[in-house]
Amino acid sequence: MSTSTSGAWSPLRNTTFRMLWIATIASNIGTWMHEVGAGWLMTTLSSSPLYVALIQVAGSLPMFFLALPAGAAADIVDKRRYLLLVQVWMSAVAVTLASLTLLGLMTVPLLLVLTLALGIGTALMMPAWSALTPELVGKEDLPNAVAISSVGINVSRAIGPALAGVVVSLVGPWMTFALNAVSFAGVILVLFMWKREVKEPLLPAERFMGAMRTGVRFARSSKPLQAVLIRALAFFLFASAGTSLLPLIVRGEMQGTAADFGLLLAAIGIGAVAGATLLPRLRERVSLNRMVMIATLLYAVFLLVLALVRNFYVLMPAMLLSGAAWIAVLSNLQVAAQTSVPAWVRARALSVYILAFFGSMAGGGLLWGIVASHASITLSLLLAAGGLALATLMTCKVALPETEAEELAPSLHWPAPLISDALDQERGPVMVTVEYHIDPAQAEAFTLAARELEAMRKRNGALSWGLMQDSAEPALWQEFFFEESWLEHLRHHRRVTRGELKIEARVRKFQTEGVPVRIRHLLAEADKHHRSAGHAHAATQGA
């Protein structure tokens, strides 16, 4: 990432990205105002630590169930129209929240249900929203754009809570919900005005369930994405204790006001903005993995302070530190997730990351709320701090990926398979075989290199994979993999990246010189009434 000022802010030169960024800041200010209003309102409706923690759970839980379906939808539909519908839904829910609270009709179950409804909107929105950034700014500006987006989120985090504290004190929680409803208007307007260029697809769009299955297979076979998920779970499961229990500490144990609560949250936002500003310089001096480890340990120290200190003026600098640590972890994890997956599956892959984020936040909020209810808030936070430090040490060797954008570009090096006649694209399954001729003396090195092909084929859509040796002629090896249909195999052709081209090259360097690699495509019988052996079509360069 460029560390110059112009480079760091260069994505804002893109008009659409700039307008969406500004509108998103306004919308996020409304969201943070809702967070303060809902948390404070729940403390007036119930003094139970579990109910207060359930506000965070209700907002996060839908992501656990809807992230992957939302990611699949975002990869196969028009993102602009999709996001417009979701924003209108969330605005309508916020209006309902404001109206019921103003009329004095709000109850604990209603507050949880409506917070859940907003969480559903967030779950449906986030994968598409995250996948939109690379489309707007291009490969070279993507890391900067992700960092700028994080800055925007935390600018709103600095403004929203402080503003909400004043609004709640002077007017009441209902006004924070009303302002949140209004805050969606800017995003809706920008999306409505955006003239998005949609390229005509060369192949039919994936079907919803098939897109979900492909996304799951990709996540299961992508080691870079899995590294991000492991580090995210290790952090957010324990870090969630601070955000979920803070309202109880301020109101119950410190006898503070809504303004005090808003100021503490604002301090977190200010710390995050300051941390985001320093990130480019820190990346010059500290490796990505070391930075995440240090920031995570600093957040564990913050949880320790939050467990033991009840002085407002001591907590304020602790909040600033927590904001800086939070943004250092969050921004680096988001950049790693965004830049480690190819465009064709980006929304689905990011939905898995978002699932890990919100799932751990929801699970953590519930866990630490239960511990606080049955023991004490102090013990809950002490356990969270210790768990976070231990999880950091256990996962520090799981390296976060740093992938060049060029590595994820489609290689398009597989030629179209030779076919004898027009095929039904839905016909399948398809079995692809790749025959190698390998010197027996190099068989062990070949099989070791070929193992990399398994993850590569599966993350691009293969259902299963195998490698067999000919018993009669040991120099012959047969790689095979199955795909759902002929159409899925054609999609596979367009998914292979330039980085994966290198994996194929490492395997094929063991091929006996002068002997072509032989590829066959075998199709299942056309229908159950006419059983046949299937058609074999051969090529000599690509699968």
C-alpha cells in the first residue's frame, strides 16, 4: 500500500466511490446512534445483563444464517438493485422502531425483534457492499479503499455515539432511531443515481443453490481465506466482551448517563481514526502478522482495564487505545480477505469472513453476557482478556495472506474443450481426466507437486479429485476430477487464475519431454432410458 498522502486517499478521486463513502459515513453515524439508543433503551426496559448483551446478539445473529446466501445472491444478481432494496428495508425498520418507542409501546421482545430485523438487513447488505469496492476503484487502489472505508466507519463511530448521547439525554432514544431512518436516504440516493456498467456475461448466471455450494467449496479449499478466518475468530470471540458489556458498566456500576456512554464510544471511534491514519507508516516498519498480534494483545490489555477500572477519566484513554487496536486488527483482516480471493467468488468468500466476524461477535456477546449474569461483569471481562491473549499466542503462526492482485487475475490459458456436437450445457456430471507420463524416478516429486492441484480444482468448482497410477505402465498417471455439469466446467475454465497457472506449471515440468499431456472430458449418460458409456472429448493443452 502506498504510504504517501496522495496514494492513501487516491480512491476518493473516483466520483462514485467518493459519493458512496460520504453517504456511508452518514448512514453509519445513524447506525451508531441506533446502537447507543438501543443499548440505553434496553437498560431502561430491563436490568438483566443477559438482555442487554442480547441486543448485540440480535444485531449480529442474522449474519450467521444469512451471510452465505447473501454472498451467493450478490455474486449472481445486479448489486446496485439488490443494495437499493436492502437499504429501503432497513430504513422502514428504523421508522418502525422510532414510532413504537415514541408512542411508549416498546417492550424487551419488540426491541430484540426489531434489532434482529435491522440485523437481517445488515446481513443481506454486507457481502454485496464489500464486493462492490474492487469494482469501483480497481486493483491498485483496493488496499487503500478498504483502509479508507475503515476510516469512514470509525469517523462515524467517533461522531455517532457522542451525538446519540446528547440526543438521548435531551429527547430520548426514539430520536436516535428516527435519525437512523433518515441516514439511509443518502446511500439510497447515490445508488439510485449510479449508472453501473454491467458487462454481458459469456455464460448463464449461476443458480442460487449451486452458487452457495461453490462458495462453500471455495472456502473449504482456500488456505489464504482460512488463515483470515482463524485469526478473525481468535480475536472477535473474545473482543466482543468489551462492546457487549460496556452499557452495563456505564449505567449500572458507574451510575453514568447516556452522554457518558456516548463519549466513551466516541473515544473508541477517535482512537480508531487515529490508528487508521498511522497504519500506512506502521506497515512500512512492522509486518502484517506482527501488527495484528501486537494490536490484539493491546486490546486484551484494554479488556483488563475495563474489568478493573470504574473511573470515567481513566477509561477515556483506555477507550482511545482500544479503538486504535481494533482498527489495526479489523483493517488488516479486511484487506487480507479482500485481496486473497478472485473476483468471481469475492462476495461469497467475503460472506464467509463476515459470517466468522458476526458469528463470533454474536456468540461472544451471548457467552460473556451469560458469564456476567451468573458471576460478575469483572470476571467475564477478565476471562475474555485472558482468552484473547491465549488465542493470540496460539494462532500467531497462522500467517495472514499478502496476495498480489495480478495473481488473482483470470489466466484464461485453458482452450475451449473439443466437442463432437452441440451439448446440453446442463448435462452432467462431467469427469475430467488428465494423463501424465512421468519418469518413475521423479514419481515422488511429481505426486507431491500434484497435491496442490486438489485444492485448486476444488476451490474452482470441482466436486472431488483424485490421482491414480497405471498398474501395467507405472510411468502413466491419471488425474481426475468431477464437476456438476458441462456448464460448471465451462465456468471452471474462466475461474483459473494466473497464480494457479504456476501450480499447473510446477506439475507439468515433470512431464516426459515430447509426450503431450492428454485431457479427456467424459459426460454422464444423456438420460436414464438410454444408457451409454458417455462421450469422450480430448484436448492436449488445457482441462
